[in-house]
Amino acid sequence: MGRTDGHSHEAQYRAFISYSHADGQVVEWLHRALEGYRLPSKLVGEQTALGPVPARLGKLFRDRDELPAAGDLSAELKSALKKSMFQIVVCSPAAAQSKWVNEEVRQFKQLREARGEIQLAVRDRGWREADWRPGW
């Protein structure tokens, strides 16, 4: 049975990635890197407030299509936000200007009051994959 405080480890998605489509290249890399990341074996199975530590982070939600021109988030995106354990907000100048990113953050906070989001800053002058690889 899932927890009622919004921290259920049974969520369909480990995280919902909110981003501007202008940052699609870095978000595509981030999505692949996080879904493929293996947690250190000595941590796997340890009990936390969110349940046992998994071997992998699990499935992340990233929309791949432009949002409709409507003034509201689609039912599919609202559903994905609701089914996400966390929200990763890719912060960039383009994201700061995006009404969709702002609305996703607003909706997530409304749905999941007990949790904050994870923020990732993106430069506005382009990026190289080497800039995003961890130092280990």
C-alpha cells in the first residue's frame, strides 16, 4: 500500500522532468543518464523514509511533444505529475520564460505539497556533453 503523504515509493514515475523544449538536447541526455544510473550496491535495499533504495532510479517522465496551445496542462501531463514521486526542473533562461514550465511547477507543488523539486541549472550559451558528465 502506498503512503498518503505524497512520498509513495510505488509511484509510476520516479520523477517528472519539467523543461523548455529549447533545452531538449541536455534534457535528452539527462533523461538517459538518470534512467540508466545504477545506485551504489551497498545502498541498495537500505530502508529510507521513501522505502527501500532501488538498484536503479526507475522510470522518469519527459514529454517528447510540444504542449498544445491551450491555456491549461493536458490531462496526460497532469496525470504524469500526479504519478511522479519527484519533479526535476531544468532551470535555464528559456525555462524561466516558459509558461508551461511554470505551470508544471505550480501543479506539482499543488499536488505534492510535502515535497520540493530537484533543480538543475543550464547555461544559456549552449552545452557540451562533457560539461554534464559527473567527475567520477
